[in-house]
Amino acid sequence: MDAVSNRFRAAIKSKKFIVTAEVMPPKGANPQHMLEMADGLKDWVHAVNVTDGSRAVLRMSSLACSALLRQAGIEPICQMTGRDRNAIALQADLMGAHALGVRNVLALTGDPLKAGDHPKAKPVHELDSIRLLRLIRKLNEGTDYNEKPMNDGALDIFPGAAVDPQSTSWSGLQSRFEKKLTSGAQFFQSQLISDFDKLEKFMDQVAVGCDRPILAGIFLLKSAKNAAFINRCVPGVDIPQHLIDRLAAAKEPLHEGMKIAAEQVQAARQLCQGVHMMAVRREDLIPQILEMAGVEPQTQRQVASTSSAVR
């Protein structure tokens, strides 16, 4: 496995503070903007997530975009949902991902179709995120969904899962987290975090001792209007009123949003092993946010590590 396929996994194994970020696939034939955004991130993050029909809105295939990122020398995390594919299609895509060198997969159930731009489309949902993790484990062991041997070789997929430390159902959160752990999740990326007391409680009471990195979701709020929209339209998210008021009072709301995100990165560093950065349509600002938070570029860390090894 080459360096482009291994940076993320190696960083997790060495217990580094992990930074990932998210890019949005294009709606159409031209991936240039996505590639430009990802290129600006590659020196700052261990891997770049590509969404798979996020909010049930039509976009280019996450797998195709992940392959394009890899060709550009950027390690991808391919998000894959069970909403739109049955077990045959999921296995086919996972085998295709492996053949293309895309090894990191975030297993998701998928957002409800009624929230998106094709509300009359028919969902599949044969496999939810937990069953998808179990499927990946079988493929890695060399057997298919029906436990029949794969004659042309086992896969080597590095699977992750989503987690929501702000869930209103504490028992449900605990149960699903434990099931994802036992089903083979090697890392967790959280939903947008706005309540860091709940994240701390989750880390102390649920994730403690799991030996898997939890990456706190950090979202760039661009304005008070943007924060209100997220509260209204994104399930399970509750941006506190004091942050909305802070954005509303700011002379430069976007810059204030960057400051808030940087403060949240600093808070997350005290609680968990990484952050997952989200800045829809302004992914170019993520390096600045990380710099404001005191996070060094990955290239600098690698140079420092090499120099230390030489000494």
C-alpha cells in the first residue's frame, strides 16, 4: 500500500492528533472546484472526506471523487451510505474502491430522502451503518455478504463510523456506539459539535477505553443567518443562542465564525484525538482556522519528525 493510501491509518496508529476535512462533490461533470479545495487542504489534514449524497442532495459519486482525489495525491475518506444501494451494489463499490486504491470508508446509514432534492426517490436501506461495517469486516476477511469465499482476494478497507455525542437519547447513543465498535469501526467522526460539555461527558462515559480516535466535528458558521438555517434544517444540531448573538453583533461575521471554529478546535484538543473540519463552500478557509487554533501543517510536522529521527 503506497503513502497516499496509508497516511491516515498510520497517523491513527501512532496516536497523533488527527485532522480531517470535508469537501463537497460537484453537481455536474466538472470536479475542478472540488479538486482545488482539496488541494488547499492536503498539507493541513491527514485525509479528505468526500460526502455521499449528504442531506439527500444529488452530487457526483463519492467513490469517483475519491479516486480523483487519490490521483491528485490526496488521501480520501470515501463516505458510503446504505440508503441508495443494496448489498450487491455496496459490495461492488467496496471492491471497486479497493482496486482504485481508496481504502478509507466512512460507513453511514444516509440522511432521509424527504430532506433532499429528490423526495420522491425510492430508498433502499437494506443495510444501515452497523450492518455496512459488518459487511466490510467480512470482505476484509475474504468472504462476501453470504459468507462465500472471494476467489480473487480479500479487501483491505479501513472503516470508520459517525457518532453524535449530542444525541438526546443517551442509551441509544451508547448502544449504537458499542455496536459500531464491535462491528469493526476503526475511527469515529462526529456530527457538528456545539456543546463541548456533552462531548466531554461522551468521552468520559462512553468512549473511554475504546482505543479508537474520536474526531470532533467542527463547522464554520458564516453568519447568524447561516447558524439559524443549520438549526432549522439539520437534524440533531442546536447552535447555542450566545453564538448566534455573537455572529449577529460582529462587524465581520465570517471572520467571527472562523474565530469560533478555531476556539472549538482548541477545546476539542483537550478532549479527544482529532477534529473533522466542515466549511461548506469555504473549504479554502480551513487552513486559516487551523492556524488560528495553533495547529501546524502536516508537512511541518513530518519535517520535524524526520529531523528528530535524524538527530
